[in-house]
Amino acid sequence: MNFGSIFVSEAFGTGVLVLLGVGVVANVLLTKSKGFDGGWLLINFGWGLGVMAGVYVAYKTGGHLNPAVTLGLLTSGADEFAPGIDITAANAVAYFAGQMVGGFLGAVVAYVAYKRHFDAETDPTKKLAVFATGPEIRSYPWNFATEVIATFVLVLVILGFGHTPSGLGPLAAGLLVVGIGASLGGPTGYAINPARDLAPRLAHAVLPVTRQAPARVTVSTGAPTSPGPSDPPAGSAPQRKNSDWSYAWIPVAGPLLGGALAGLVAQLLF
């Protein structure tokens, strides 16, 4: 496959992953969504099934969908990123670029799907949490360690899948993500993927997520309706947007280091 084909495959696969993953978080967190307050396991399964769907979409390129997985293959001593795709610098760039662009576009489409719910939501921290991860207890060294550990497990087991005859493929990868979220996701929200966190965080920074729905218009009788429970007070000041860039390096550097270490350890195990 050439650069463009790799880019398109990974972009579409990662886009589907992020669309479904960001979508499930929006469903659980945003005001008046039918899945509101659905809980942590709903989020875990939503992300896991998003991974499964994305891997199927990007099957031609092995469905990496994650720079940490691509980097793990680089450090594992493998000869190919996927059948027929040699490990070269140009091909690595195609994977990384497709993953980041796909992650951004998937987040934008998820925003469109939940536009009215973003308008109705008054808590800016929930809006950011839809797009990007954040720690429950902010301690950068420990948050970094959590992301390294969780991504190490992700990439090491994925590399192990290539040496097993199970044939579960995308389903196994999805269930692995569910398991990581349920067990190691509590401290940081388990980004375990720079394209899952940085690209949607960029989308949060540029999209009008702080804009709220206008007050209801005057009806035909000439009397204004009263504001509904989701409408902002008349004349309320616009929310300030905070994409938490001071934390943003952790869900990038942590997964990349975890993926690279997993590739090195895989050389000893598989």
C-alpha cells in the first residue's frame, strides 16, 4: 500500500473509533441524553466496541488506530506494520498522520451528533471530559505512570494476539480495551492512545462547545415563553473554554513510552 492508502485507512478507522468513543462519553455525561448517568462500564464498553468497529474499518492496514501501537511494532523488531506494508519511516508517518486526522474528524462528527446537548449542558468540565481525558487526582508523575502501565498492557497483549491462532481479531482488541478501562481506567480515564486524546482535545479547542442555546423565541400570542430547564439565563456571560493543555502531554507521552516498552518486551516473550 502507498502513503495515501495507509493514511485513508487509518483515518477512517480511527475516526470511527473516536466517533463512537466520544459519543458514548457524551451519552453518559451530557444533559438530557437518553444514556445520561449510564456509568463507567457503559463508557468502557462503548470505547471497546468503538475499537472493534474501527479495527474492522481499517483492516487493510492492520487497524492500528493508535500511534502507541504503531510505535510498539517499530520497537518489536517486526518486519511489517501489516501484511504487505513494510516498516519504513514514510509508512510510519502515514499511520501517525491518518490516526491524528481521523481522531480529530471523529470528534467533530460526535460533536455534531450531540450539538443540542452541548448547548444544553452548563458544566464546561463535562464538555471537556467528552473529548479528552483528565485525572481524578492530579499528580503528573503518577498520572504519567498510570498511562504508561495501561498502554504497556494494551500494546503487549495486542502484539501477543499476532502469535495466537484464536482469530478473534477486532473483538479481542475491543474486549482488551474494556478490561483496561474497567481495571486501570480509574486514575486518568485511560487515554492509552494519543490520537484518542490529543486530536479530540484539539477539536474541543476549536469547536464552539461553550456556546449555549438561545432563550426561546416569542410565540404567536406575543407572550414570551419561560426559559426551559436547559436554557441559559438571559444575558448570561459566555463560558470560558479551558482545554487543559497543562495536562495534555501526559496522555501523549505516557502511551508512547508504554507502547515502545511493550514492543521491546515483546521481543523477549513472543
